[in-house]
Amino acid sequence: TALVRKDAPFIEELTLALGPHVEGPQVEEPSDFVLRGRQALIFGAKRKSSIVKFVGREHTAAKPEALQRPFVESCRREVEFFRSLTGKPVDGDGDGNGNRPAALAELFPRVSATLATPVSSDCRDEAFALVMEDLYVAGYAQPPSLSEATAASALEALSALHAHFWADPAVLGGDRGSFWALERRPQEELDAVAAQERWAGVVSAFAAECRDLPLTLGRDLALAARELDAVVSSTAVTMIHGDAKPANLFSKTDGLVKLIDMQWCGKGNPFSDVAYLLCTSLDASLLKSGITTATEQEDDADAELVFARLIAHYERSLIARLNLKSEAARLEFSRRLHASLDVCFLDYVRIVVLSLWKTASPASMQANSLKQGFSMVNRSARHLEWISRRAARCLARLRPLPSHLLAPPHKTLFLIRHAEAAHNRCFADATAAAADERAAPPEASHRHNELKAAGYNLLDPALTPEGEEAARVLGARLHACQALLDSFEAHPRHAEPEQPESEDMLLLVSPMRRAMQTAARVFAPLAAVGEGAQYRGTRVQKEGGRVKVGVVAEARERDGGLFRRCDSGSPRSRLAHFFDKVEPCAEVVFDLAALGERWSLREQQLAARAEADVPLLTPQCVADGRQNEWRETTEALDARIDALAAWLQARPESRIAVVGHGDFWLAFTKRVYGRPVRLANCECVAW
């Protein structure tokens, strides 16, 4: 009755459209079951299995004034979308008599009526309604979050939508999809200072989840916003849903998925839908609990594996629907499509960080977890951590901001962390022991400290068998270091330097055994490139047919000194013997010319003492924090980073790859680029 009083002419038209589906002239909101989405009120038509989605003055007026017109335009866009499906054939499907295109028949609920008032100078006077089938009656449900299997089914539905409208001139000539397109957002969201303040509030509220994250993430996203938006806009190739989250998905146990709420559909990059779905929808259990220690990233890696599997599933589904025939065509299509994934991910995360999280707190996350319609970005601290960490990595890969040490930005630097070594395994076991709920707290604590001490006491540890295999896999995946030698043509290059640089590829490594073992396996595929030959225009440096890798002490881990043996290295003569006699490599030769005999801090500290060595650490020493007593100071580490960065900048090569260490790269990226990035074991990041 309230609706009849406020929108009487419109409700009369709606009542006629409903016809026999309702009793009497009234449309009532049932008091026991109301679905409230972010954009509209969905309420049940009395006594019948139809759903009426109605948007009237009160819903528009509830929006901020700057967002009212975009909201009303989105409602009209949804009505026009369903009218296009029920009123005319698309790409030869349908019969022109009100039957929907066959290719889209299973993606949406059946819509029996679409109603809209004329455009008004006051957008609050406009009203819209859709009369659609009740999917609950048909056995569908709306889960608050998605399992990996349901997410895969949702991606299949999106791939069907994308494939149907692929390169459709009518779509590409229309409006953009998504509510986060910059043209629809208030400009104050891009204020870098305000963005930094908002991110600082997030870091303060979620200190554990945001540990080690760059404090400039909000500012960086605001500064990159226009560039990200331009790339997404220029790569629009199809129609996107624009708001594919659990509240807009209905699924069955057999895997069937239907989409609703097409208010934000329009042209776009298909990965905008994919990134949005995975950010807003994955069940928190798939992300585990985030990074658990300063040196291990097991849970983060598991989340990335889920992410990668779902991306691959979507790509396979889309490629199959587009019916690409040859293997070469499929590979090239996948490469070009995948190149925009990180950009689309960051483009969406920009609005999450700069708008959706501006008032976020653990209490609000908890409250939202009990409400219907909220996506996982606003109800899960685990999502906040995973999204933020992935955003920091994507920014580091796609758009580095060089400091004065590495300016101008024409040089590409590839940072590689060594594969798993014996001390990493000890630390992982220590973390597991501390988390063992079966053990009493004193026992778990002692076992943790015991394993930590065992890791610290390993002098210059070697790779584990698993680490050796991971390094070989990375080398094979890069296939002749393809990723290292790629010019990253998908991203615009900066102005060329005045003097042309050498096209040689400089390969470097820390003088620590685990790093050198990793380099031997990662760079080995380069041996397949002929002597003096070029790969993608880049010459591979060789010596006697073997790939030449320079050993530089400046790239070593933060030196552990006397007590933290795992972060101290071996003398030059011992390294030379090991890689010449114990573990020779037929594909790689290490150049030790620039390395002194006693280059490590530990060797220097031992030389200044009367004793030949110092006692090993005990579990009690670890409990007391004594492992860092002789460690390299922060000031010394910063000076070493400055020296290495300046030396790299002075080198003539335009592409340089360095195999180093987790703590060192964390400090290096923070000091040189202003973006601390903690690499996982055997991870490669391009700057």
C-alpha cells in the first residue's frame, strides 16, 4: 500500500503486467522474506512464485547525491538488457517473437515483464521493475560465499556471457560496465593524500593482517588509478556483468549457475568480472589464515594456487566457447588475455581500498558477516589480508616507481628469491609445532624454539630436495629465461636514455650456497641458446659454452653474524671447491672474481676474536632472542643496499636478474622503491 500511494501510476502498470499472479490491486512487501541487494529491493509478489525487483524514489534518494544519476542509469540499463533478450534476436539466435537467444537461455531467470518510467530531469522520480521467475522454487540457492567448485561454475557462466557478446559492435559502441569505472566515481576518491590516510586507517585497524605491507598502498593505487582505468577501457572486448558476487548468483548442487542484477553490465575486459568475482566471493577457508611468519608464505601460496586454478578454468572455458581451432591460436589468445589480469585486479582493488574499506574494522567485518548481501571484502579479514598482499605484488610487477637510485626507469630488474633450503624447512616445522593444538603450551613453545635453534645453527645451508626441484621447475617455466628476457611489451616503456644501452643480459647471484644452487638450476636453460646468439634481441653472456653468472657479496642475505649461522656464508675458496668438485654444473659457471676470501660478516667477527668459533644457539637462547645479537645492523644493511642499487644503475645492461634472499629483497624493495615486497621461496618479481 505504501508503494501504491507513492507511485500509483507505475504500480497500476505493474499490477496489469502481473495479471493473474497477484490478488487485488496491491503489491505488498512480505514481512518474512526480503532480499536486499546493494542497488535495489527485491520483494516477493503475493502468493505466487514470481519475484518483482522494484526500484523507486526512496531507493534512489537513499544514495549519495553524486551517485544517484549513475544508479538510475544502471537500473535503466538492466531493463534495456532484459528487453533486448526478450524482444529481438541476437547473433541469429531467437525467433524475434519474444523468445530469448538460445546461447543465453540458461544464464538468467526468465523475465516476463520489464517496466520503466520515462527519463526525468529529477532522477529520483524514475522507477523500474522486473517480473522474473522465482529461482528458489526451481531449486536454486544463494550461498554467502563460494566453494572452489561453485566458483568454477560461476566462471563458466561468465565465460558463456563473455563469449556470446565477444567483439559485438553493439556492445563495444555502448557504455562501460562495472560500478567502479572512474567515470562513475567521485573524483575525491583519487586524492592521493586522502587515499593514504584511508589506508593508514586500515593498517591501524588490521595490524596483524597488514604486517609488512607497504604503507603507501593507498597512495599508490590512487596515483595509478587513471592509468589502470585507461588500460581496462582500451582492452574492452565484450559485455561484462559488472557486479558478479554471491548476492547476484543463484546456484544448484549440480553446478548450474544463473546470474541476476545486470545493472552494471556493459563493455569491458572479461577479467574485470573474473577478478571481481574471486575477490568478493571465495570462501574464507580457501585463503587459510594469511602469512604466518616473517619468512614463510605457505597460506598465501595456497591462496594463489586456488586463484591460479580458477583463472585457468575460466580461460579454458572461454577458449572452448570461442572455438579457437589451432593450439598456436589458443596459446596466443591465452597469453594476450592473461596479460591484463593484474591490471583488472588492481583496477577493482582500487575502489576496495579507497572506498569500501574506509570505515572497515574487525567489528564491522563481524557484523557484516551476519548480514545478507555483503560481499566477502566487507565481511572477512582474511580477504582483506589476501587482497592487500596480492595488490602490493601486482603493483610491484606492473608499475614500479624507481627512486633516485634507479632512475631513469628504462632498466628492468628481476628479483629472484632462492628455493627452499634446510633452515627454511626447520622454520616451517617450528611454526607447525607452535600451532600444534595437541601439545601443551610449554611443550609446543620448547619444540618451536628447538627447531628454530636448529635452523639458525645451520651454516650456509643447502637446498632441500624439494627446493632443488622447485628451482628446476622455475627454470623450465621460464624456458630459456623467457620471462627475464621479455621486454614486457604489454606495458608502455618510458623514454629511452640518451645513450643506447647494451642488450646483454646480466645475471647475478648472492655468494650463499642456497642462492647459487638456485641460480644454477634457474639459469641452466639459457645454455640451450647458442654462443653469441640472441634471444628476443638480448645477448646471453657465456664463458666456454656455459652461462656466466656473477657472484656479488652485496646481494647476500642480511648477515647473521656469529649466532645466526644460516644467514652467514662460506669463504670464497670453499664455494669454489663446492661448485667445481662437489656439485659441478655443466650449464652454469660462477664468476667469483669480485668476491673476497672472507667476505661475510661472521668471518670478520671471528677474525677479531681469540676463539676459533662460538657455541651453538640453544632453545633458551632463541627464547631470549639472542640469535640477532651479532646480526648486521640496519644502518649497514641500508648502506649495502645503496651501494648495490647505485652499481646496478651504472651497469650498461638494460636487463639484470639477481638471485637473492627474502629479508634482503624485503629491505631492498622498501628502500629503493618505497614498496616492501616479501618474496616467497623461488619467486621471481620484475621491477
